[in-house]
Amino acid sequence: MKTKTLLLLVALSLPIALQAQEKVDLSVVNRIKAEAFQNSKVMDHAFTLTDLYGARLADSPEYLKAAEWAVKTLKGWGLEDAKLEKWGTFGRTWSYSRFSIHMLEPQQTSLVGVPLAWSPGTEGPVAGEAILAPLRTPEDLEKAKGKLKGKFVLLDTPRELTLHLEPDAKRYTDADLAQTALAPEPGDQRFGPRRPGGPGPSNLEEARQFRTKVNQFLKEEGVLAVISAGFAGDDGTIFAASAGSREAKEPLPPTSVALASEHYNRIARLLGKNIPVRLELDVKAQFHGDAMDGVNVIADLPGGKKKDEIVMIGAHLDSWQAGTGATDNAAGCAVMMEVVRILKALDLKMDRTVRIGLWDAEEEGLIGSREYVKEHLADRETMAIKPEHSKLSGYFNFDNGTGKIRGVYLQGNDMMRPIFEAWLAPFHDLGVTTITIRNTGGTDHQSFDAVGLPGFQFIQDPLDYMARTHHTNMDTYDRLQKGDLMQASAIIASLVYDAATRPEMLPRKPLPKPPPPREEKKEEPRKN
């Protein structure tokens, strides 16, 4: 009996012992908190990235202005090697400088909408009748042939809007976090490793091909413009991304816009009652080149005796064009720049170099971070390892909106659990309590995790990210939560300091195997 009791006590004390081995300098944590909370500049960074350089579509003029500002700012803090680092050819770049849409008949009124990326402008105002013509199948195309010339074509079936009886925004409850902390059931494929930027299910490729076919059909029919319902938004919120492709080899779509659902539905109801609707549209859009270089922002805060070893932080700098890219992801860039500013302002001595990466073209498939990893660390397709792979201790990412940090996803790396438990203990009173073995996806930490490097994204309060701001015209500075971003800046600065001064590099999972070769889809021979 005594032996069993002793073994139980040893088992229970093991996590405490492991945590105790992880040194945390509370005096440094206290200094970081004071700088982050009493002298914060995070909202200043966010203001510049949104109100001044908002709508940072990848490699557009606005993106490049934001990237150049970030480099200049980092150099001003003493990071002399701050630079724009090319990662490859992005393709065609696009921006717009004017947009307006009006109903002329049966009643004159302004409509709320957004032009879709990589679609051409109208070269001045154009007016014409609207027609509702959802095109979902090849049979739909055949039925619409010869009926669309000179028309504004509404492509979506109207959607009934529902009353919101619950708030759009929420913070995680203790019960929510307790559920997140649980490991997934064995065999649950949703939490297995993911291939960053890789192909999705075959039906996604089929959908892309059909969209290209529809665009070509609409251009051949001579439509004035294509109008969609802005996906699933309501209350004036428009979820909007692209109508065409950044690939220069892909044909351009017709002029394409998304309307607020309420305005789209009004037009559709009028048409459904056989009442003619006449619209006027004016879009000034520009293409800036078909083979533009993509660039990431990279800068180092040099370390001391282990300066060849790297602790890296990052967030994606690009956004979509509907809003000013505030929660997605000026929030992350502002926080990571603030982390660097805090560490530099406090003149904290760290053994390892701290590197910041502000990534390009995340919205197109994690391209900027993926290409950085391929160039510097490892090729995911072959798992050919570069020398720098052995020198990167870990990567921390911030890209789940403006919500405060509540914990961290371990990405299946249970060796990191006692380390994060120690590092995050000084922030329990700020709501940071949850460590989960689960994976999370959809952002740039995956590029590092995919080649066997410790890469982490934080658990954040969801707020109204998916309901209101993610890829929408509502994604503006006003949706940012100052206190949450200050909290995140303090936490990440502390974790970076801990990682940069830790005697050992962060523990790694086993190297993954190269993914299986992709199957090339053979094109069917055309029938005459």
C-alpha cells in the first residue's frame, strides 16, 4: 500500500518537477508587462497598417507601401538588417481606386458593395438592366446562352436572412477552454497533420475549373458585370475575396462585385415580380504587372553567445480588399512589431537572435512563409533539409483576429507542454490558462510545423472574427480591441525572451516524411 501511495505521489509531482526545471525570470516578465501596458505602441502600428495602408492585397501598391513602412520602422528601432526579401514570382497584381454602384430604376438609391479582386474595371460608368441567372451547372450555361448581353448578371440565389438573437461576438468561457484542452479522440482526422498550401479535395479543383468556365462564358456573352451576394454576410457585412486568379495564364473574369445581401435581395425580389431593375456601376481597377516579385519583411534582433540560433515570430501582412485588413491581419503584425519594440526598448540581453517575419500572400495559400521555409529551412516536397533548419529553435505566430490570448496549441508536440506551463504561469491572471495537444490550421505556423520545426499559433478569444470581420468590409481599425492586443504583446514578448535565453533549443517532433506524389489529372481529349 505504501509503495502504491509513493508511486502515485511521484506521478502527481512529475508535471510540477518538469515545470520547475523551466526557468522564468519574473523580474523580466514584470518589466515586459510594464512596457507593454504602460507605454504601448501597438495601436499606433495598427493605425498605420489599416487607416493609412489598409486593403493590403498581396503585392499590390498598398501592400508594398505597408511593407516598406515596416522595414523603415524596424530600422528606426535599431534593426539595421530589416529588409524586403523576395520569395519568388507572385503573378498579376491588382488594386482599385474608385467604386460606386446605384439602382436607377424603379427607384434611385445607392447600393453597398465591394469590387472583387483580379477583375477589371468598367472604364467609366456603365448602366443597364439586371437579370437573375444563377449558373451552377453546364445546363445552366446552355439555358442562359444569348440572354445576358449588356446585362448585370446576378449569379446567386437570394438567401433568406435571419434575425440575430445571440450576440455575434463572444469570449471563451471556462467550459469552452476546458473542452479545447481535451485531446481529440484517437483517429480524428480533423486534428492530424495538414499540408500547408497543398491542394484541397478534388471538388475544390473542379469548382475552380467551373468558375473559369463560367467567367469565360460570361465574357463571351458580353455581360456588363457580374454581381454576387457577398457569401453569407448580413447587416451590411460583405464577405468578399476574388473573382479571378493571380495567375497571368488564367483568363480575366468580367467586372465583378459583391453586394450587401439586403441590397442583393431587394433587386432579386423586384426581378421576381417581373419589375425591371436598372443599375449603374463605376469601377476603376488597375493591374500592375503579370509577373511581380513577392516580398516578405524580415528583420533580426541580434543575440549574444548563440546568435546563430534563431527564435522566430511572425504574422501575415497581406489582406483582402473589402476592408482595411485590421483583424486579418494588421492585428498580428502590430503585435509582433510591438514584441520587437518591447524587447529592444528594454535592451534585454538574449543569447539567441530574434527574427520577425511579416508574410506575403498568406491569403493565397501561406505562400510567403512557405517559400521562406523552402528557401532557408527545408523543402516540404522532398524533406531536403537546409543547414539553417538545425538553428531555428521555434516559431510563434499570431493570426486569429484581435481576441486576447487564452493559451496555445501544441500541434501534437507534447514535449512543449511543461515548457509552456512554466512560461505562461505568470499570465494566468490575464486569462491564459489553456494548453492543448490539438492542431490548428489555416495560418503560417503550418509552414514551419510541416518540416518538423516547433511552430505554434495561440488560442484566442473569437470575438466577432468569423461572424463579422474575417475577409469583410467591416474589417477595420474600429474592430480592434486595444487591451487584447496589449495583452498579446506582453505574453509573446515574454515567451520570446524565455525561448531566446533557454539553455537548450525547443524540443522537436520527429521529422515528417515527404508527402506522397501528387496525382496529375489527365485532361480528357476534346470531342469535335
